[in-house]
Amino acid sequence: MEQSPHSHPVEPTIRAAIGDEVARALKKLGAEMPHAGGNEPDDLYDALRKHGAKSELLGIIRHWRDKGDDQWALNELRRWNTRDPRKSQD
């Protein structure tokens, strides 16, 4: 099947990876159940907020929602998830 020149075949993969990183963040925040909502910014923001995420993590999702830069959001979430939570301000 031929793709249109305007299609973005990578987007679903990046969106899934963002969802995976948010699930990792939720686990770090103490969530017992994995995120069952969608991978849209508003769904992920609400899930993080409900589990006590602070400004930096929520800011990543807000920026992603406002700017639509999937790769930036993925990189920032990966960076956030690799930090030592004992040294985190967030």
C-alpha cells in the first residue's frame, strides 16, 4: 500500500513510545495500575496529575500538547525517567 507524501508513518510509533514513557513515569510516581487511557496529551496529562506529578513533568506534556513536537516530548520523558527520583525536585 502506497503512502501519501503527507502521511507520518513514524507518528504512531512515537506516540506509543510516549505512552510507554508516561507509564514508566507513573510507575515512578507510585501508580500500581498501568495507564489505561489514550496516548493523547490531555489524557496523559490528567493521568500524571492524578498521581502527583509536579511542574516539570506536567510541563513536558503541556509543551508537547501546545507545540505538537512528538520527538521532543519523547526525548524529555526519557530524560525525566532516567533521573534518580531521590535527587529530583519534581
